[in-house]
Amino acid sequence: MKDQPANFSDNMHRVDYLTPYAEPMADASSFFDPALRERESLDGPWHFAIDPYDTCLRADWYKEEYTDQAGRPYPVDFSFDEWETVPVPSCWNLLKDEWKWYEGSAVYVRNFDYAPGPVSERQFLMFEAAAHRAYVFLNGQYLGWHQGASTPFRFEVTGKLAAVNRLVVVVNNTRRPDNVPTDNTDWFNYGGLHRGVSLIRLPSTFIETASVALVPDGSFSTVSVRLTIDGEAIDGRAEIAIPELDFNQTFEVAGGVASEEFSLSPELWSPANPKLYEVRIRYNEDEWQDRIGFRQISVEGTDIRLNGQSVFLKGVCQHEESVSHGRTLTEEEIRQNFALAKELGCTFMRLAHYPHDALVSRIADEVGLMLWEEVPVYWAILFDSPEVFADADNQLRELIQRDRNRASVIIWSVGNENADTQARLDFMSRLVTTCRILDPTRLVSAACLVDPSIPAIKDRLADRLDIIGVNEYYGWYDPDFSKLPQIFANSQPTKPVIITEFGADAVAGRRGDAGELFTEDRQLAVYDKQIEVLGAIPYVRGTTPWILYDFRCPRRVNVSQGYYNRKGLLSADKTHRKLAFTAMQAWYRAMG
Ligand code: GCU
């Protein structure tokens, strides 16, 4: 140990203070899908302090050097156990007024007890998500870091646990141009450990990932199982059981992987019949289980087919936000959002613009709603940066690994509203390839912009997609509504189109004439015209108007907006249904 306080001079002179933390990085290659595995929750009160100058990382606070070698106390700049506590999971922005707009680093600290299990047992710390970067320390040791505000990550801590453990997590939500998303978005930049933290115990050899799905060959009578194994025993036989189907089979695992198909005709999952089966897979001492629905989603020319049947995706967009909890929605709020979407007549939802909590797709499986899930490749990403690509690709891989057994998830989206440049085309085409390699059972899309010069649907990325998402705001950002029908007259897509955004802002309860901006009447007028035009386009096979309810947005500063995007069909607190809600509902209901 050095003979003077660590933070005395070093941290003053360290410019590249983050370099020592660059490795190891938690990413999709080390992620495993915990499915319904048992967890020891580490949620609850954590000591907390914002750390505007990132001093914890600069001055190695996590080492907790309180004295010199002779036991003389150092005047340290932190007091982990005396700091106030905050609930984890939560967003710091809604806990105190002075933290509302705070962007930067904050330090979370908690102790937890650990009772040793069998000697062969392995232990993992699992984080469901942390906005945006997280640096994790256990008992004074650095475990690693993760970037990406919306996907899970984990660290193996086998052999690193004591009876009482100290966990220190530095979370940083600084917006950066080289992040995914970049520093400019149309939503609120919440920060913190906004999803759960837990400890998971596993046998020395365990099922790392498992995917169980209907083979999308139109027969609805073949189920594929793919496994990867983590541990020494990489050769052996696994057993899959679906008790309700009286199905029980063993299959070979070789070199830590298995890929097998079985003849099986389960009842098919759909919004009208969200049938789920308990599936169990055993390998060695490990048992993996999940509740899985079997369905096939496909495209046929310009049509979308669910289980072979033509389907119109009656949808709506939603951000992961609530007035009281920010991004940390409660289960009750998730269910309320789904109930409101169903009241609107929806069978489908676009979860914008980043992966929402894992619980969302699990509940959608249960209640019968189809989902579009997206990674935040949003607007002007640094498309020519290999590091940025690695980040986006990693977030996509983490999302797919997390949700690939969710029947509700039918579409992976590789981004939203990006300029049609060559660098972007290359970047997003590679993301499409990642989807196809990791998951051949789902459709791939993106929310594209219209080419306003024609106007027409002319995005080059469309050739790589199964479904073309189109965002258009005619009647609002472009007040000349007559251009909307022109787009469709000028476009001959050979695949289905979903209008992934349209709409207008309206202050809840404000009335006026149909021309008056920010009134419900103006919003209604836009919806009436959109419905009239979109309803007549045969290749438009879905709509997700922007957006279910108003949401916080730091870019919206006029007095009608008040730092809210007011394009919701409902007010931010979801108590007020705007006129356009009823119009949309009537249209969806009329579709039957
Ligand atoms: C864009 C974007 C949304 C945004 C919306 C709006 O299309 O995708 O994130 O909130 O338009 O302007 O309201």
C-alpha cells in the first residue's frame, strides 16, 4: 500500500481515469437467460450519492482505504454507510427535485449476506439493467462494466463471496454522441439502477441458453430446441419435458451445444388464445424451465400471417415511463398499459425505442398482445464507428437472448428514423444479419423515414427487412396532408408496411377548432384523415400511432408542452382519454 492517501495526488493527475476500468466488459457473450430460475433479490434500500466529478472511479473509493499502514485515519471523501438510502430499482430523477435533471455518475452501495451452498455451486450477480453505464465492485474488487441502459448483464462471482459482502456500483447516464442512443433523443434520460439486481446460484455445469420454438415451416407440427451449456460436462444427454402435452424426450449435447427438432403439435398462441406451456429441460444437475407459447409469424407478399392467418397489426406505440416511477414501471402499471391498449382495440404494441423490462414481454405472453421490440439505434448514430456498431450489436444480442422465448415478441426492430446514408445502410444491414443468425423464427424491421423529395417509401434498408416500418407526421410536422396519399401512390412495396408512427400533440382537455395546434380537436382531425387514408392502402398491414400516453421529454419546451411530448392518446397519468383515443378505438373495433 502506498504511503500516502490514494486520492491525495493520483486522482488529481489522472486524465484517462477510466482506462483501468475498460476491461472486463460484460456483454452478450457472457449473458445467460435466467428464465424462471430462482434468484436472491438484492433489491431494496441501497446507500446512494450523486458523484458529479466521478470521484469514486478517479479516487478508487471502492477500495475503502480508511487508514495508512500505521492505522492513522485518512480524511476520505465518501461515507458509504452514512449516505441516505434510495430504493433499488428506481430512477434517481424522481427521488429528489435536485436530482431530476441530474446527468452524470452516482454511487450505489449495499451489503448483502451470503450462505455458502454446495462446493460445486457457481454464483452470479445479475443486473436487469442500469442507465447507462455501470461499473461494479465486489468486496473491493473490480468485476467489470456494462454499457447500454436497457439490457441485462451479469458477473460470475464464484469464489469471490464472503459471509457479508460489499457491493458498490457506479452508474453513469451521461448522454454521449458515441452512445447508443446518442446524446439527442426525444425522451427523458432517466438514470440509475432502474431494474432489479439479484444473486443466482447454479450448478457447476448449467444450461446457459435455451430456445424452444415452433419451426416456422408452416406445418405447425415441429418444435426446435437449441441449447448452449456452460461448464465442464459439455457432452451428454439432455431431457425436455412438456407435461401438458405428455411430451418427454432426451437428446444429445455435444461440445456444449445441442440443436434438435421434434414432431409436436401444440395449441397455437395468439392474442385471442394466449396459450402457454410449461417447458422443462434437464441437463446434468441443472433444470431450466419457462412458460412458452408456440406460434408462427411470417410474411406472404405484402401480407402478414400469424399462424398462417392474414393479420392486421392493430397497435400503438409506448415508451417505458410512468409519471411516478419513470422507467421503473411496476407490474401493475405494465398491466394497466396493456389493459388500456386492449381497450383501444389493440392486438399489438410497439415498445419504443429501446428494450423495455423483461416482465413486459412475459405479461404480453400471458395477456395476448404481440410486440415489436427495438434497440435504440435512433436518429443520428455514429454509423461509421466500429465501437458504436459493437455497442448496438451487443444490445441487440442481449435483447434477443433475453426475449427469444417470448411468443408475444414477433418483430425485432434494428432502429428508428435514421438518415439513409451508406454508413447507416451497412451498419443496420449487419444488425439485420445478427437478428437472422440468432433467431430465424421472427421478423425483422425498422422504423424508416419517408423520402420527402418524391414523396415515397424509398429507404434502401427496406430491401433487407421483412416488414417496412414507416414514420410519417402528415397533418402535423408537415401540415400539408395531401402528401400522405401521394406517398402510397408513389410506392409499390413488395412487402408489408406498418405505419409505425403518426399523430399530433394535444393538451389533455384543451378544446378548440380543428385547425388550432395543441387542441384535442386538431389531434382528432389528424387521426380522422390518417385513418381514412391508411385504411385504404392494401399493403399497410399494421399501424402503431405515436403514442399511448404523453411522456416526459426535455426537448419539448413550449408552454403547451411543458417538457412533455403531448402526442399521447391519453394524458401522462392515463386518466384522460383524448378525442383521438375514441376515433382510433372505433377504427380498430370496426376491423373486428
Ligand atoms: C419521432 C420519433 C419519436 C418522437 C416523435 C415525435 O418520430 O421517433 O421518438 O417522439 O417523432 O416527434 O413526437
